[in-house]
Amino acid sequence: MANSDLPNLDERAFEKPCLNGILPAQRAAHAPRILLLYGSVRERSYSRLLTEEAARLLCRMGAETRIFDPSGLPLPDGAPDNHPKVEELRELAQWSEGMVWTSPERHGAMTSILKAQIDWIPLSVGAVRPTQGKTLAVMQVSGGSQSFNAVNQMRVLGRWMRMITIPNQSSVAKAFAEFDEAGRMKPSPYYERVVDVMEELVKFTLLTRDCSGYLVNRYSERRERAQDLSKRVNQGSI
């Protein structure tokens, strides 16, 4: 039998997980809010074209979408936080309930353009955490054979930003051959995978958005708050 004596556990902050927190009685009825970021500012940007295709699919699935244009976004720490493009990005991050990150693979990695957007989104703004508990889908485009370097990197960043990164992902090889002159994606297994990824993103967003606060409610943070409260109470009694 497991030893139930846990001397290191702070009972003030400990909570046993329960279904009531995961399945709230009240559910939001508005369309899922999805922010889409892409990692290239070229005139014919395949990451942007893939992002636009994803946005069309999301809208068809009942989501409300916003696409952020990274043109004019300064380098991280290269401008004040009140720069108009930085404020626009941060407001969209707070508005969203889920995100899609799409990057070209450049030198075996995601682009600095997409990384700069992620770096401008802080882990916290006052008491608000713009990304924690929100869903995330990752996609990449490649000029050559299929690769997963960029999506793997974005998954690491998603975890660091405390996001719920869905299992499915999309990697479009030889992207120049997958879009027509009008910028629309051609029928292919790559296109079908994009549909799969967007469908899964909407499902995960609907599943988690009403309980995201409960899902990211952590023992360590509750314990820290309990300690701070105890200090204030003790100081007040002196």
C-alpha cells in the first residue's frame, strides 16, 4: 500500500482534481476565437498562403479568425511595448482562445520573423497570461523535401508559453508546387492534413476553453499565494 503520509505537502494549497472543474455547467456559446501567425513577409509568402487557407477552413468550421501581419513589427527589445504593432499583437493574443503558428523552414529552423512575434507575447501582463491554457496548432512549409524541424521547435515554444498544443500538425513539402497562381492550395494529401489539423484545433478549443483556468491552476502557484497571504496576515497582527 502506498504511504499516504506526505510531510512535504502543503494542505492549504492541495486540491484533488475533479470532473466538476473540467466539465463546467455553463458553456460559452460564441464562435471559437483563433489567432493565426505566419513567418514570412515575402510578396508571395507560402506560410501566409497556408495561413489564409487555414483561416478559410476555420471560418467554415464556425470559428472567428484574425491573421496578424508581421510587417513592421520591430525586433524584440528594439522598441517600447507601446509600439503600435506590438500593442496590436498583444491585444490579439489576449482576444484569442487558440492560435495557429505557421513558419517556413529556414536553415533547418523556424524563421526569426515568427520567433519575434512569439517573443513579443509576454508570459504575463499584470495578472493576465496571454497564452496560458489556450490551444495551439503548428504548421510549416518547406522549399524542399518534407521536414519537421520548424514544427518541432514551435512545439517547444508552445509548451514554454503554457499552451495546449494539439497532437496533429502539418508540414507541406515543396510548397511552391502546392499553390496555384491565385494563391489557393491545390487538392492533395497535404491539403487534407491541413483540414485535419484545423478540425482538431477547433475540437480541442471547444473542449478546453471553458475549463482552461482550471486546467492551468497549479499547486505550486496556489502554495505561493497561500504563503503570501499568510505573510500579510501575520504582518497585520504585529
